[in-house]
Amino acid sequence: MASKIMMRSITLRQLEVFYETAALSSLSRAAEKLHLTQSAASMALAQFEAYAGGPVFTRLGRGLQLNDRGERLFPEAARTLESYDRFLSACEDNGPLKGRVCVGASTTIANYCLPELLGKFTAKYPGAEVSLRVGNTDEMAALLRAGEADFAVVEGEVSGGDILLRNWRRDELEVLTHPSHRLAGRKTVRLAELACEKWILREQGSGTLSTLQNVLSASGLRLQHVREIGHTEAIKRAVEGAMGISCLSALAVRREAIAGSLAVLKLSPPLYRWFSIITVRDRYQSRVSKALQKWLAGK
């Protein structure tokens, strides 16, 4: 009974400091995320460890890693915070949605899809503060695992059992060429016809490149000449300069196709892939994060 009374003395703030320190492998980063001073976060963690019966971390280089006691308590902390958030949601069902959420997005989605949707969300819920982190799919998965984003929307596949993936939108990849290219008048083209072309593609870790590589591999094809450029807009400018051809999301080339500055060809058969919402399994999600994910899922 005494131990139960003692455990009930742990405050929500101490629990949050423990959880975020574990998620970020850093007490200073946890303090920053929770808007605490370093000394306040250190005191909260020390009090948590006193109630927990001893240290919950071991130092690993410049970071912190959960020890056996911490590993045992971490999922319970996540469930407790999740339960607390559900309680707040029940109390605030008729109140305004408030809070911060950090969204990761791979490049195509961040440039051509999310800004308008996030603008509409914050217009509907002015109390929600949304920040956006941008990179390729691999970088977004790493960002999530490091606890630096609440969830991410990506265009590539993510490996690892710690990541939960939900299909969001289907996207089509199209070939783009200079208007004077020999194929520019075609409506469709087969990948086999393009193997010897000079290609300008996204960098390794990009979902667009990964999708194309998977299809090429399944077809037994290999591109002969490839130049990597790590930014979609730069790729389009390079194709406009007749440096080669590329393959990008239909969302990314819509404006140039209408203007006629690029010739856009559909692949035969069409090449589709899914945009996906990804989260870390068993990672605590705040009310505003869950609300934004649900809102995006309906769009």
C-alpha cells in the first residue's frame, strides 16, 4: 500500500520529463520541448527516479539510454500520458483545440500538397500551432525515431517494426522531358524505351527514387546514365535546360505541364505509389496531433 501511495505522488510533469527524455535520449532536448529550464527538468527527473526506486537511464556517450528499470516503466508512462490526454479530450470536447504539433513531410508532399491543407487546418483551429520539418523519406523516419516530430507524411516505404504506416493518398509518377525532346509529342511511354536516356533523379533515400528503382528492378531494367539532384525544383529546371529527363510526382509538374515549359508523359503501364502517414509504434500522441492526423485522413 505504501508503494502505491508513493507512486501516486509522481506528478504529470515528472512523467512527461521521463517520457520525453527517453524518447529524445537527451534531458536537455526534453527540457526544450517541454519549455522547462535545464535545472527544472533535472529536478523533475531526479524526483521521478526517487519514486521509481532508482536510476532509469544509463549514460551512453553524450546521450541517455533507458536501463532495465526505465525500459519497464517507459510503456507504462506512454499509456498513462495517452490516458491523461483522452481524459483532457473528454473534458474539452466542447472547447477549442489547442497545442503544438510538429509534422514531418517528405519533399514532394511538403512542397505541393501539405501547405494548403495545413493552412485550412489552422484556419479552422486557430489554437493549434503546427510546425513542418522537410526532408526525404529516410530522413523523416529518422526524425520520428529521434522524437523530433509527432508524425510524418511520406512518399516512400519505411522499414522497421517500430514504424506504423497508414496509406493516405495515391500518387502517380510521370516522365518529364524538354519540349524539344524526341518523345515530347507522345502521350505515353514505356520505361524500357527510356533506359538509355540521360536521367536526372532524386537522391538516395527519396521515396520517388525508391519507387522508380523498385519498378525498374522488377522489370529487369537498368538506367545507363543517372545524375542525382536532391531537390525537385532543381530537377525541373535542369530538364527545362535540356540536361536530361526525369520522373516526378504529377503534383510536382502540374504547373509546368500547363505552361508548356516541360513535356509530361504518362508511363505505360501507369506508375502509382502511396503517400502514407507514419508514426512510431506506442509513441504518445497529443490531442492536437491526433486531431490533425484524423483531419488529414479525411482529405
